[in-house]
Amino acid sequence: MSKILLLLFCALMIFADTQPVLANPPGVFLFRSKARITEGSHMPNYKKYRGNSRHKARKLGVYKRWRLRCKAKHKAHKIAQPRTSRTTL
């Protein structure tokens, strides 16, 4: 029974007309321009320099990048910065 349904579904997909579905009005672009892609694609990984390592460097995962980013932000906020808004006597 399932094979018959599968064959009927395949036949339906063969006869279906996909051109009206895929048509776009003029002026609408399907893909973003390269300038916009490179504009927001920089993602630092906060990885320290390992020197001349013999094994291939692996790209860090999402959670590790997130954790290192949070750690760097906390470290930046911990550093004492002089307050310039207050006058001292």
C-alpha cells in the first residue's frame, strides 16, 4: 500500500508545474549582495595563539565561542577604568 502511495506521489510531483511558484516579481533579488554578506560575517573566536602547532586548528563550536565571548566581556568590564564624570577634591 505504501509503495502505491509513493508512486502516486512521485507521479503527482512530475506533473506539478513549479514555474508559477518559483517566479519572482522584477526587482526582487533571491540572494544578498556580497558586500552585505561580508559586512556582518566577521565573527571573532577569541582563540589564543598556539605557536607552530603540528595538529590542524579546529574551528570552535557555537557554545565555546559564546562562552569565550562572555568571558572576554566580563574581563573587559572588570578592568578598573578611571571615572571622569566625577570631580575629586
